[in-house]
Amino acid sequence: MHPVEIKKDVFWVGAVDYTSRDFHGYSLSPQGTTYNTYLVKDEKTVLFDTVKSNFLDTMLCRMSNVTELETVDYIVCNHLEPDHSGCLPKLVELCKPEKIFCSPLGKRSMQAHYDTEGWPIEVVKTGDSINIGSRDIQFIETRMLHWPDSMVSYIPQDKLLICNDIFGQNISTTERFVDEVDRAVVEHDMVEYYHNIVLPFSPLVLKTLDAIAEMGIEIDMLAPDHGLIFRGKEDVQWCFDKYREFAEQAWKKRAVIIFDTMWHSTEKMAYAVAEGFESEGVPVRIMHLKTDHHSAVMTELGRASAVVFGSPTHNNGILPEVAKMLTYMKGLRPQNRIGGAFGSFGWSGECVKSLSGSLVDMGFEMPVDGVKIQFVPTHDSFKKCYEMGVELAKALKEKCGD
Ligand code: FEO
């Protein structure tokens, strides 16, 4: 297990999780992920974060190719979620660090997760800095990006920002740098990661990007805790620009139709709604919740500003997969979206009312009445669905200034 020297005397000593598809317990990581850990060798040897507990041996093996474990003087915990702190108890036992640095809320989180009796915890706040020889480490708290304890560490001499979960991607590759991988793949994985993890905190993302710009700090390497490292000022700026674009959630001329179906009536309606969008020149993606994971839907929603839900009426409500999707989406707080609703029913017909209510509750504008049809769609039913697609497309184009 070899370390990767990402700057002089700064080493990646993390782990690549090629097979995991469960990220943070709620999201899908279709390409696996990485748990990035960084080790800086200076007068003091410093380890930044750890890895998920089942990758302890991998990390220790990589570390031992850089230094003896006992030489680690400081451990910096930028973030306490277990995929980054899971090996902390073992590391404290093996390395016997002189100090463990974390944010004020990081200390609380650390004490809640582990038996920290006797641990040399030192709390640091935004603006605090330590010297480790030829380098300083400056700490910046980034509360709620994406946990209350989150912070980032900046090393000015290396122009290096070690930024925990922010700016990450779920990807498992032998390459460590963004510039070694197809840019479209990286961008896709950034969209996926942002819209499943970071989206609710978009206002904070914008504030953080502004704060970084105002601080005037030079960054030519961005080292997240998941995925690839952004190397060079151009790629760092590319990443910041992408994050600003994701966070601003500007109107996009693209739609997504999300549905589940019992006997294919609602499915057929989805195709007719899509035809309406197409006729107006609005690209549309159809997603069936029995085959498309809720994370994949959120990734698609990252590119679409019209979001149309379809469900048959089931037990006076909607199908469980649709309810699950709506709950997941609500928690991620998408902004600047128009919505639409459709579905078939047998006898009571609450589907459209239920779907529309959920979308209005999320702050979606609903410019067009929903369409519901009894049992099996007829030619007239398809026409109504098609017309709904057309009207939604027109409303979306107006939002986009098209
Ligand atoms: Fe990857 Fe929030 O831990």
C-alpha cells in the first residue's frame, strides 16, 4: 500500500472503497468512493482525518511507508462523521499524539462518538493557527458544511486547503487527481455528490465561497475527504465555479419526470407528458422509481428545473416509492423548481392532490393543474397529459428567459 506524495512532504494515505454502494447510509455511490487522509511531515508530523473503520489496515500500511506511527504528533479532525473518524480510537492508541485538534462542536461530537478519556483534545476556532515547523495550519470552521462540527485546514506555505466533505465526489480510481480523469466523469460525480449531500446547505456554500474570496487566500490545491484532488489554480477555480453554479440553482431548460406505476397506466401518462416537453424543445428524462435509485433522481434534478411526479392512487394516497422519493427530496431542499403532477386512479383518486401538496410544500411553483385519469388512459387522456407537458415546458422556458 503506497502513499501518494501530493505536495513535497504531504502524503495521501487514505483508502479506496471500490465496492461500497452505500454512502453515508442514505445515498448511492455507484462508482464507490474514497476516504482521503493526509499526512504532513514537518518538524511536527500531522495526520488530517482518518478513514472508515474497516479500512484501518490499509491506512496504517500506507502511513507506515511514510513514517513510524509513533512519530505522529498531531491529529487534526476536520469532521467527525465515522467515515473520517472511525479509526480515531485506534490511531490515538497507536500514535499517542501530543494533540488532537478539532472545532468546538467537533469536541462535543468526538465525546459523543468515542470514549475520549485522557485524549489530548485541543479546540480550535476560525482564525486560530498553529505552527508545525516550516508550515502553519490555519483553521476555518464551516459549520453545517455539512455537519455542525465541520472545519477546513489551510496550509499557506503549500497553498493547500484540506476541506473534508466539501468539494468531494464519490469515485474510486487508482488516479488521485482530477486532471488525470475524464472531466465529464468528474463533473457528473460532483453533481451527484452535491445534490445528495450538500444541496440543503447551498446558502452556506455561497457564503463560504465569498469568504474564501474575501480572505484572499491563495489555493492551488483542494484536497477533499472523498474523491479526487483538485491540483493547480485553474482546477481549483473550476471546482469553485461549479459549486457556485450548483448552489445558485439557476433556472435550467430541462425537465425530469419521476413516477411509479401499478398496471402501467401512470407509466403511459409519463411518456405522453414527456412528448409535450419534447414538442417545446425542452429535454426531458423519465425516471421509474422501481429501477432508478432516489440518489440518481436527485442527480438528474441537479440538471433540471421542471420536476413532474406521477403516481397512481393507492389506499387513498400514493405509492410508497413515490412517497419515499418526495421525503428524500424535501430534506434536500431544492430551490427554483416548477412542478407538475399526474396519475391514474380506480375509485377515490387522491394521487394528484397528494403529489401537488407535497411539491407546493417544498416551495415548487405549480403553473399547471395536474391530470388524473380513471383506470386506463384513452386518447383524450394522453392529449391532456401531452398538453400538460407543453404548458409546463412553456412556463419553464419563461423562467429561463427563453
Ligand atoms: Fe464523508 Fe460527512 O462524512
